[in-house]
Amino acid sequence: MRVDLSGKTALVTGGARGIGRQVCLRLAEAGAVVIINYAKSADAALSLQSEIGQNAGIFRADVSKEDEVRAMFDYIKKTHKRLDILVNNAGVIKDNLLIAMEQSEWDKVLDVNLRGTFLCSKYAAEMMMANKSGRVVNIASVAAVKCSRGQTNYAASKGGIVSFTKACAVELAPKGILVNAILPGMIETDMSARVRKRAADAIISAIPLGRIGAPDEVAALAVFLASDLSSYITGQAIPVDGGMTVS
């Protein structure tokens, strides 16, 4: 079954690396025009834009800052006139034990992961309502439902995204906008490298499929949820975790 996103415009936050990068590639392969958002990875964003070609644009914005998010959506309105797909992928991780966690570590993770999802969804919904259709895909984490030590900030942010997804789905469904979340498990990205290096064997032993996941396995679901093939799915939080959350 072929996904056809021709004529669609998509924004992927944190799109230059890891899961976001693969989502951008998959969306472009399906025919969408893709705006690659980044905060710090300028070289990676430019490289990805070059790889995709004329169907890609880039925009630097810290999604936790409303003025920068507003500027990004003003750019989309001016250059593309519409937005059909938003993938809220931008995220950070700052693990620490609860009693040692600094306020700055808590704030940074909640600001980028949760506030960023809120801000981008708010401005995207406004644009999508004009066309009475749209798709929002929020990249959460299995940490929302299966927590690890040292991740109170990360788990709170991702759990918040799941609840936010469900509330948005109810609110936006009458406007033709579908909102879903993906909960990746242990995926081979730069963000997970330190954890994988420290405890790869223990992690793999907890995964029924017995391996680490690939970014493309998350991206495939993101593109499906962004397409018309998912027209009766909204408010869902779907794990892509090799069975980790049911083991």
C-alpha cells in the first residue's frame, strides 16, 4: 500500500538528526514538501536539505521559545501558504537522580519536550483549521509508561505529551485534524548512545524482539499516521518498542 503525500507540506521539529531525519526522508519520498526545523544542528540540516533536494526547506528555531516558533510559522505561511502535517519530534534528555536533579535540568527537558510540542501544535492547528484537515504526530517515548531511574524529568515530559495528544485529538477532531503519538523504545540514535553503551545487554534482554530499533521503524509509522491511510485513527499512543512495554 503506497503512501502518497504529493501536494502536502510538512514540518518536522528536530528534523536534522536521528528519528527526525528519517521522518523527513520518508515524508519527502512520499511526495511531501518538508520543512526541517533545527535548533543547533545547522550542518546536519543543510546536509539533509541537500540530500532531499528541492522539496526541502530549513528553519532554525528553538521550539521552547514562542517568538521563534511564531517566526517559523510566519515563514511557512509566507513561503508555503499551508501546513498539512506536523511532526513534533524535537526533544532533549538530561538524566539525573531525583534528589540530585537541578531545577535547570528539569526546566530544560520540560521546556523543549512539552512546551515545544504545545507551541508548535497551537500554531499548526491554526493553519490546519483553514483547510479543515491536518495531521499532528507527536514523538513521545515508552518512558511515558515504562520508566527508568534518573528520568523523572524526561518521563514527565513524555507522559505529558501523551495526555496532551489525547486532549488535542478530542478538541481538534471536529476540525478535521487528527492527533496521535508514537512511543519509541530503545532506538539507535545519538541521543540514546550513552545509555546503549553503558547497558546494551540489559536493554536488549528486556526487549522481546531481542534488538535495538532503527529510526526508520519509527519513521514508517509517522508517515502512515500523516497519511490518509490513518483517517480513522486519532488520540492514540502507539509504542514502537520491540515489545518492551508488554514484556
